[in-house]
Amino acid sequence: MTVRARPQLDCWQGVIRRYAEHLPVSNVTPIITLNEGNTPLIPAQNFVEAIGGNFQLFLKYEALNPTCSFKDRGMTVAVSKARERGAEIVICASTGNTSASAAAYAARAKMKCVVLLPHGKIAQGKLAQALMYGATTIAVKGNFDEALRIVRELGESGKVEVVNSINPVRIEGQKTAAFEICDQLGDAPDFHFLPVGNAGNITAYWKGYKEYHAAEKSDTLPRMFGFQAAGAAPIVDGHPVANPHTVASAIRIGNPASWEGARNAIAESDGYINKVTDEEIIAAYRLIARTEGIFVEPACAAPLAGIANCVRDGMVPEGSLVAATMTGHGLKDPETAISAAGFSPTVVEPTREAVERVLGL
Ligand code: F0G
């Protein structure tokens, strides 16, 4: 048989290839990619109607990245740079999504991956990912902030490459989501709503919007609106939280590494940061699934609840163009979904009549 030439793939090949000129890579950087990015921007007018708003809402559905969260954008850059430097082991602390992403990209780069997770506090789907991708998984009897402190200390030893967002190249990769939104909308939105945990993503989006604007690839800048969970709202409350708690386990963080970055994004963009309760998070989590068919993990419901509160308080002018990032997939956290939806199946005999009786037909 003839040996076929390697095809020139006519498809999206990840954020590094698409946005190389804006990223800290060169032609000697090995590109470790799973073709992340290019996620859909989905209009969500049923949700807007349900909360009584009169504006346009677009959801950046980051759940459709290869490991089902936005972390893949930063991880492709972090792992590619680690590989370029000849590192052999990558390490991170995580509430679940960073660890899933680091484990996947490390596997692809033939590198070892170590993940430190708050024991018993991460969603099952995320744990399954880290295990399947072959990461060494360590459960720390403590919270994310404590796990990150250990990772920072290990990073200083020089033996491992830290791929948390304290590594600035993670922020560089994540900013590509703002580029895509400008490319998809034709300009920046008026408002951008995000969940805030370790605060890397709001920092990254603001950097991305500013850079695109400076490069004259967009005409306007959005106002950045961040939302924390009420039991884990250090930036809103103005002090670290020793024992953060919330149903949105992804953002159960008491001392964010990019606190300063979040504060700058909000100050410079004439933005806003506030908190939402777990009840508000669960209500928005259910509402977006039921009105739009969009299943997200609970952390994504923080900005959705935030939008509802801002509409109630008259903070979103009629006709505005609003974007919100849906950072992770609902399937990552099936336990919270089943408990929020109320699982009460009606068990019937295997007959048509039995089903008709249940339906009242
Ligand atoms: N949404 C999801 C689904 C997340 O996993 C995270 C953070 C955030 C929002 C908050 O983003 O930290 O940049 O402010 N997850 C990290 C992790 C902490 O370990 O997966 P942030």
C-alpha cells in the first residue's frame, strides 16, 4: 500500500495555532493541544425572558472544551511551555477542573502529573477525569487554599512545574476566550459576567479584551461583572475566608491567588463584584437547564444568578449586549444535579397502560 501523505487538516487546531501572535510561544515551542477553544456563543433569550429582562444575552459555552471546562485554554499553553523548558512533572492544586485539564494535557505531552485535591470536596466527574488520565491524585485533608500553598512551596523547589494560574502563561491562554467573543460578536459586549473563584479567569478575560482593543480588533471594552458564592466571597467581603463553603464546589476558595487581578479588572472596567447565595445558585442552575437546554456546573450559575439580581436592581440597561461565561459542564457534577432536580422516578410495570395511567392519558 502507498504511504499516504500527512493530511493538512482543514479544521480548528486549538488556541495556540489560532492566536499565536498574542501568546508567549515561538516556532520552537512544542504545541501540546487537544484542539481546545472555538466554543459556541449561544443566545439565551428564554432565560432573559424568564428573569424579566430586556437585553441580549450570549453564553460562552466553555463546557465544550476537550475536558469540558475553560481550563483547557490555559493548560495548552502551560503544558506546552513546560515541555519546551524540559520539565518532566506538572503539578496543581484544584477544585477539580484544573486537575482534569492538567492531567489530560500532561498525558498527551508524555509528562507526569500530580494533582492535590481538597479531600471529599470535588465533584465525581472531575475526580474520574484525573484518575482516567493517569494523574497521581493526592487528597489533602484541607481546602483548596491549603492545597495551593503546598503546591507553591513544591514549585519553589524547582523539581516540578506548577500549572495553577499563579503560572502567568495560564492567564495568557485563558485570555483567548475574550478574543473569540469579540470575533464571534464582531465587537466586545457591553457587560461580561463571570464566576470568580481563584480569580484567574476574570483577570485573563480583562487582559484579553484590553489587548484586542489595543490591537484594534475590537472597538469597545466591556464592564466586567464578577460573582462569588456567599460562603466563599473573600473579594466581596474584603478579607480571606478561612473555611469557605458553597454548593458550587469549583469556586469554594477563601483566598484567591489573583485577587489583585480581579480588583484591577473591576476597577479599570467600571465593573462590579458581588455574591449570590447557594439558593440563588441552585435556582439559576435549574432555570438555565430548563429554559435553554444548557446544562452547566453549579459555579456557572453564580453569574446567572448575578444577572438576575442585576436585572432586579435595574443595573442592566434595556438593549444591552451581555456575555456570560459558562465555565464547566453540568455532567461533571451529577450528584448536585440529581439533588437539585429532585430525583423521584415513577416505577411502573412494563405495560403501555401503566405508563398511560401515570401520564393521565
Ligand atoms: N468555574 C469553574 C467551573 C471552575 O472550575 C473555576 C475554577 C471557576 C469557575 C473560577 O475561575 O478560579 O479563574 O476565578 N476552578 C479552579 C480549579 C479553582 O481548580 O479547577 P477562577
